[in-house]
Amino acid sequence: MQFKDTAQRTLVCKTLFDIIGLGDALWGQAGPQENLEKWLRAYGGSLSSSQTALFDVALGIWNDYGQMPFCELLKRFEEEHLKAVGSLMIALAAGPESIDKWITVWSEPAYATA
């Protein structure tokens, strides 16, 4: 992954959390909020399979850890979430400027849920 800096990586993760409606509650300017693990234990089961997968992608980007096989991407994501992750993968391959463009597109209110 070719992030220009930690701030860009943080913003990508925040955008992914925003898409599932959890960005303000669980992700801050410096990364995961302190209540992330507590929230996940208490409410994580209420997420759809697709939301959980997007959550996992964001944390994988944040801490370089993940165990989701590619076939799981195809099975678990709803259409819009798959588009978000697919376009992010293309942006990551293209570099920091493309990542900035991805953030601009996917941080639009049309993609964020409340």
C-alpha cells in the first residue's frame, strides 16, 4: 500500500467506517477511538456481514493485519461495499493521489450512512 503518510491512511480508515455509519463514533483524527473494542464487544453482532467485512478491511489497513480470504470479499460484501473496496484496491495500486481521489468520492454523503 502506498499511503503518502499516516494521516492519509487514517482518513481512508475513517472513510470506510463512515460508509457503515460508524466513523464519528469509532474513528478519530489519530485512529481508532478508545471505545472501539468495547463497542465491538457490545454491539458488533448487530452489524451485517457486509458491514463486518468493511470493518475488518479498515482495521487491516490500519494495523496491517487481516485474515479475510479473497473469496470472502466476493461472498460477504453488499454491492456498494464491494465497489468501495474494489475501487480502493485500484487506488492503492495507483498511489497517494488516487487514494486522495478515492477519499473524496467515498466520503460523499451519498455513501455514508447515519
